[in-house]
Amino acid sequence: MASVPVYCLCRLPYDVTRFMIECDVCQDWFHGSCVGVEEDAAAEIDLYHCPKCQELHGPSVMKRRRGPTKQPDAEPGRVVRTGSAQFVRELRGRTFPSADEVLLKPSGAQLTVEYLEENSFSVPILVLRKEGLGMTLPPPTFTVRDIEHYVGPDKEIDVIDVARQADCRMRLGDFVTYFCGARRDRVLNVISLEFSDTRLSNLVETPRIVRKLSWVENLWPGESVFERPSVQKYCLMGARDSYTDFHIDFGGTSVWYHVLRGEKVFYLARPTPANLALFEAWSSSSNQGEMFFGDQVDRCYRCLLRQGQTLFIPTGWIHAVLTPVDCLAFGGNFLHSLNIDMQLKAYEIEKRLSTADLFKFPNFETICWYVGKHLLDTFRGGSCRPGGPWGPRGRVLGFCPTVLAEHEHEIPETVRPGQLIKDLAKEIRLVEVGSTGKDWDGLGGVRKHHTGHWEGLGVLGGSGTDWGGQEAPYGALGGAGKDQEVYPSLESDEDDPALKSLPKKKKVTDDAPWSPKARVTPTLPRQSRPVREGTRVASVETGLAAAAAKLAQQVPRGPAWPATLTVPGRGWTGCDSR
């Protein structure tokens, strides 16, 4: 039997009823009573040093005050910290614009992929009754003790100490004891208990729309050497007055919540460019815990989620959550194809904020490569339609430059990045031209510069360059910025299905007898292709001229030939016989 971890100077196991503080040097945990730190005073400590570490690193570092936020009921000079009892009291008393201004409220049966494509999954969706959602849940009589039974009391879980807005680890059994106890000396909140690998998973089935849209559910291969992301099924257990501060769900995932017991209050802000910039600045601020982000955005909406209701929050929405009464809820995260641009923006924000891997979507870049491979198969199968999720919003590989340079280990072995990008670009152009009759002078919206090279390449998932008021169809070549040159035909076309279907022609070689009836066609021996790096692709006309010059060298001495040649499909004039 595994030994129970012990902590503090007293070397005792974790006790849920006693306040503890973590040393920022040795990472050990200490009871406040053992080291002389009061729970209320802990919020003022920036870096805590335990008695042993103080000998080498000096005393603990206190936080500096930066213009305390004015609060009507606050003591003079005292900051109201996010998550504190006073903060929650004041938040309860405030008024916000109703989320009814932006919510969609379909029935469960109405919530289909077609409904989302028609109405856009860009605003939150509230479903008042779970019937029709194709979702399986335990009965409302289900309690946290039942969660303990199906998951196991020894399961180690992450718990948020709301007053300190800090994480700690504890056994599920200890949390249930705290939750069901008559007295609670602090407010604890569980929001990250993923139970897909437990018996509880047999009692919960995610909404049908989630199963249809989820990349992980539909596109993650069973034979993958990478660990499958487990983010589909979460159990949320929040004590009264729990509060989760503003955040964007990892990887820009969309999220669903269903309240089985109790209530949740969501504070929602649109993911506009201005709000995202404010969120990034707020997240990196040293006094983030002293500022309510909802006061910085143009409108912060309040949405009450009652027992039996289900809320779907789309990609990128910035939100905080208050638990006004004890609550038991289920939820999950999912990546999908309806708003890939925003997913990638959220991912880039995470990278700029140096978000710890623990709080990122697992193997985010790997699933995007799998999606890119699926997208190629979709195009080649002829099932892609411009108005669907793979239309102008369907951009997948916008992070290619970063992946190739920094995260090569996340690329699946079955994916050849360069070839995949090239093939995708080719298929995108074929679909776009075939469906609209427009030739965008390039692959998937790429335009050709007058010098003959390709420029203006938005990335497949990033923002493209100026397209003269039009959005680049389906994006453009993944991994190329506007200052990079991309050559669409440097690699062999021998594995191209479109070319394999053409009738094969006899190969023309230097040893073949010359015939005056021969025509200069693209079946002549190819010229040596230029090296990919630092060389531009020769134009078609230049290549044909070189082929004609080589053929002229094979002509026997005799009367002079006309200077022009007939090239099928090129509109050139001349003759093809004496």
C-alpha cells in the first residue's frame, strides 16, 4: 500500500480543515499555525519562504500596493482581493447587462450542425431542457458521495482555494468530507476532475452536437503514438461562494456545462480584438488579483444557469463563474471546425502568456495535424463544400512555422508536413475554382507577383494579407507569411491522383529517332528543377523555350526552319511540318 504523503514541520498528512501555505523555494506545504502565518495575511505575501529556506533566501517577500481599487465597503487602504468573502458579497450585489441580449435559445432537438452553420456558433447557446440533446446524465438525486463511489476516494484531484485563487492537491475522499461537513473554514472548488477513465464515465454521455463536432472524438486515430487528449468529461463540484476568475478555455476550445444540482452564474465578454488585447494585458499584470476584468470591457454579460439547464460557450469567449449555492455540474471541452481562426488566436495568446503545459490543451498541435490530413482527404473525396465548416473559416495549419521550428516532436509520424501543406494548397484551389468559377491566380487565394514568385500568403488558420476587400478562399498555404516565397510545384507530381488518371504517353528520350511530325509538348524531358532554397521557379514559357532549344539541336542540317512552334493550349502560332 502506498504511503500517505506528509507535509510541514510537523510531518503530518494533509488535513482539509487546516489552512496551509506553499513555500516558493522548496515547494513544500506548511500549516499556517505551524509557521505563524494567518490565512487572511497570506494574500499579502508575494513569495513565501519557509523557516528553513529563510536561512538561505531571506524572509518572505510581501506584495507591493499599486493604487488600491476603491470599494465602497472596504477598509481605508485595504485592497479587496479576487475570491475573498468581501469580493463575492460585492459581486453578488452588482448589476450587469443580461446575457439574453446575445444568447441563442434553441431546443435540444434544434441544436444541430446545420443550425450552428446557419446561425453561427459565435455566441453562447442556452438550452433550457436537456431533452433532445442526446445527452446521458445521472439523476438529479446524484450527490458528491456518488461521485466518490464511482471515481474512488483515493483519486488525487486539483482543488482551488477560492480566497487565495490558488491550486492545491488533495484526495477526492477528503474533498467530499469537506463538502458534506457542517463547518467549512474556507471555500474550495473543483473544476478539473476529468473522469473519462473511471466508472463514472459510463453514466455520462456528452451532448450529441459535441460528439459530432469534436476533433478528438472524430479524428484522433486509434493507432496514434501520442496520448489521446482527455478533456471531454469533467465533473465540477463547487461550494457556495466559489469563484473562478476570467479566462479563455485552453486551446480556444468551446465548452458545455450542465447543472445537475444547484446554480452557476457566468460573466461573459465577447472575444473582440479590443477585449482580447485587454485580457492579455490583464492576465500578465502583476496586480491581476486586485482588478475585476469585467470592468475593463465594453459590456460584461451576466448569465444565470439553473438546475437542469445546459450552456454552450463558443470559442474565445472570456468568462468568469460564480457559484451562488452548492453546485454539482458536468461539462467538457472540444475543438471543432466552426471557428478555427479564434481557436488559433487563443492558442497564440497562451503562448505569449507562457501558460504552463498543465493548463494547455494536451497535444494541441498534434490534433491540428490530424485535422489537416483529414481535410486533405475531404477535398480529394469531393465532399468539401464552400459553405461548410471547411469554407473561409476552415483554416487549419496557421501555426506551421512555429510547429516546424519549435514543436517538431508533436508532428505525427504519418504526416509529412511539407507535402501535406503543398497537397492541401493544390486541393483548396481546385475546390474553390470548381465551385465558384473564380481563378484566384494561385493556390487557395495566393496571388502571383509580377516578378513570377508567389506572395501575399496568409496562413491556413492565420490572418491573410490584403485580398482587395475579399477574404482569401479557405485561407492559403499553411506556414507562409507575406514576406516568404513559396513555390507550388517543386516536388514531384507522380503521386498526384489527378495526374495518375491521365493517359500515359511514351517517354521521349535523346536516343529516340527524330521525326518532322513531332510536336513540342509538355511530355518532353523535364528540365532540372531549381533547388527549393533561394531559387525562383522558372515560368512555363521559359521552360518550354528551353525544351524547344534542346529539340532544335537534334534537327539535321538542312533548310532553315520557321522561328515559331505550335504548342497545344498556349495559343502560339507557327507550323509543325515542312
